[in-house]
Amino acid sequence: MDEELKKKVIEIGETVKALPPNVQEKAFEMLLARELGLGGTAHRDTATGGQQGAGEAAQAGAEQAIQTKGGEDLGTNDLHLKARKFLEKQSLSLDDLNELFYKQGDDIEPLFEDLKTTKSSESQIRLGLLSALRNAIKTGEFEFSGEDVRQQCQLRKTYDSTNFKANFRNNRRLFDKFDSYEKEKPTIRLSEEGRSELAKLIKELQ
């Protein structure tokens, strides 16, 4: 292992230590795969072959992660009634969800790596929408913690500390009764427009 790679591995290891134990391993795998060029960069390639190669590697890695961790696809009974209604209203299917998440025990874990954007502001909002979906699968509530999104942005190296609050404020149309973000009250609920935007994002990430 060359010194540069060794340094990166150590940095990633230190970063994931701040996360809950049950997600540290997957977070490490995701970040290391990105560092090695195995995922998350396909949309930046102009050659079709490069896109397919990176996409296939990312998909293979996701499937292997599920098998290694004993995960499985989501079933209809795993979805809260409100989540099922959302799928029906937005013309989405269970298969669409299984492209983005998998079940490990009682937990819902993410499969997606590439958010199909290079903008930090858009990445932040997309992580919020997907976090709301993940929560709704279990509880039926399309809401997320802004602090969880902050942490995810930091892991993905897309965190913009200067504009973090402003990014939420500038997209307030996606959130229900939202004026400004407060760290002490981090819960943000999606508006109807936010749910429609989430549906578009689910389709885009397929």
C-alpha cells in the first residue's frame, strides 16, 4: 500500500468513528470505494464505457454489501401504510425502493452512492429528501433531521458550512411550515411539493 493511499485509509477510518457503530462499516466501504474510483463518479465521465463500468462496479458492491451483512430486499409488509400510499400516488413501485434501500434486521440501510449531482447545495437537499423517505418507510412520517444531513454531507465531503442553513431556506418550498433552520430544532418535514420532488429524485437515481 503506497503512503498516499495509506493516509487516505487512515483519514476515512477516523471520519467514520464519529458515526453510530451499526453504520461505520458501510460508511467506510462507501468512502473507500469512492477514493478508489469504484463509485460516485460515473456521471462525470463522458465515455459511455466508463459510465457503465463504474455503474456495474457500484451495483456489484452494493449487492455484495447486502449479502455480507445478511441484508434483504424490502417487502410490502416492511412499508408503513403512508409510505405505500406515497408510492401509489407517485406511480412508484417497491422495486424502485429496493434500488435505493435494503433491510438489515429492523433497520433500513441505504444502497445509493451516486446522488447524480456535483453541487454541494443540491447534494444536501437530496440527502434530506432521501432521509425523509427512509424514515417514512418505517414510521410513515416524511421528515428528517437536519443534523443527520449535516453528518452525511461531511462524510461525502460535500458539506458547505457557510451555506448549510441557507440551502434549506432557499428550498423552503419543499418543506412544511419552514422559515429557517435551527440546530436545536433539527426536524424538517416535507411539504406536498417536497414529496413530489422526492418522487422525481427516486426515478432519477434508478
